[in-house]
Amino acid sequence: MNQPTTRTWFQGITEAVRREPVSALLLATIVVTLVYFFGIVPLFADRRLSAFGWAWQAWNPETNYEHAKLVPLVVLGLLWYDRKKFAGAATEGSPSGWLFLAIGLFLFGIGARTVQARFALAALPFTLFGSVLYLFGRRFARVALFPIAFLFFMVPLNFITQATVRLQFLETAIASATCNLLGIHVETVGTMVNSADNAFRFQIDEGCSGIHSLMAIAMLAAVYGHFTFDRLWKKIVIFAAALLFAIIGNAGRLVSIFVAAKFFGQDLAGGPYHAISGYLSFPFALLAMVLLGMLLKGRRQPVQPGPVTSYQ
């Protein structure tokens, strides 16, 4: 059963090469060049690692970017999902692809010159999109735009660590204000939360900032918005709102820990319940994102059937 499919794919590739030998040669050259410069040439980490080698080491729990290892797999899945769209979208190439290629080459040059692999990784989406646009045209590039842009999630960003500290203060303030509204009076000094009756005392550390769920929900929101909406503004709204929901969800988790400490003791709240509550914020953000998506889609009016005409 699989042999005809294999032959069909092979025949399709062969026919494409015969029909456009120059484009096929350019495509092969681009692929080999990208693999060589991004995956083989040791330009970073004291000339020991390639851009991808450096990235693989940078995708770790300490940088809150271990999720980036899944990005290439997600991109391949997105490309496979749209394979039928690609089949009928190829047209004559567009010279404007050179603009994106130039941006990609410029960023890679900056990365190599300054030994900053982040610039080299950021160059990859521009280089890929420019190549696709130049070889296959605007329609084809439009279909490939989101999967290629999704590669930006691979780039570790320096401000993530700083954002972790800011999230600690933000979510500590939200959780403390909520507790005071609920009648559980607390005093906050930085990221230290003390109950007024000395029932509990917590230090909100980096692990409680919610940065892990924030980065994960950002990726899911991007994919969800891509498949659910066709309007750009709706995709932006769902993405921004999902990040907000992640922050609110993690603040709610802190509130639940403080409430548990108030009524059941700090040992239980800071021990077993603290471990369990880590799984609460992400489902909340995911559910809120889906509900907002349903609201943005609105209620569709049912199609009224037309009059039935009988023929003798």
C-alpha cells in the first residue's frame, strides 16, 4: 500500500527537478549552505560550537527555554499540515526575496562578528523566508510564513531573566492584594509575603514567577491563533490575552497557597500543596484562551435552507 505513494512522491520531485532545474539547483545550494553555516561552522563559544550547537546548550531550564527543543518539530508539523496548500501555491519566484535574504545575511554577519549566536539564530527565519519567496513566489511564501516565523521561538532572549524578576514582583503584588481583599491580611516586602497574624511566611522565588508557563502558553497561543482565526488582529488579541491569562493564573496559584497556609498550615501549603498547585496555572490560562477564542469567533448564524422545488 505504501509503494504507490512513495513512487508518487518520488515522481513528483523528479518532474519538478526536470521542469525547473535551475530552481532545484538553487534550492539544493541554499539548503546545503544553511546546514553548513548554521549547523557545522564553529563560530561561537570560543570557536567550539556552531549556531545550532550553541542553541542546544542554551535551551535549558536555567534559561527557561528548554521548550525551544520542540520548535523544529512543531514547524515540521505545521509544514506537513499545509502540504496541500503548498502543492497548488508555487508560482514564479519574486525578486523581493532578496530583501529578506539580505536581512538574514546581515544578522548572521553581526552574530559572527560579535560572537553572539542569538543574532545568527534570528537570521534563520529571514533567510528561509527570503529563499522561499525568491524561489516559489508570494503565494507559496504566504503559506510558509507562519511556520517560518515560529522559528523565532528558538532564540533565547536576554530579557527573559530580567522578566523573571519583574514577574516575581508583579505576581507577588497581585496575590497580596487579592488576599487582602479576601480578608487574609498580608504584608509584602519585595517578594517576601508575611501574614499579619504570623500564620505563614513565604519568599516568592524565580520558580514561582510563572515564567515556564508563560513561555509555554505563548507558543500554544501562537499555534491556536494560527489555526483558529484568519484575521491578524484576532491572532494578536488571543496571543496577548494568553500571556495575560498565564500571569493571572500563576498569581491565583500563589493566592491558593496563601489560603492553604492560613487554614492548614505553612508546612502543608509550602510542601505537598505547593508541588500540586504548579499544575493549576497552565490549565487555567489554556481554558481562558479557548473561551476567549470562542468569544472572538462569535456565534455563526445557521444557513436557512432554500425553498424545495419539485419537478414532475
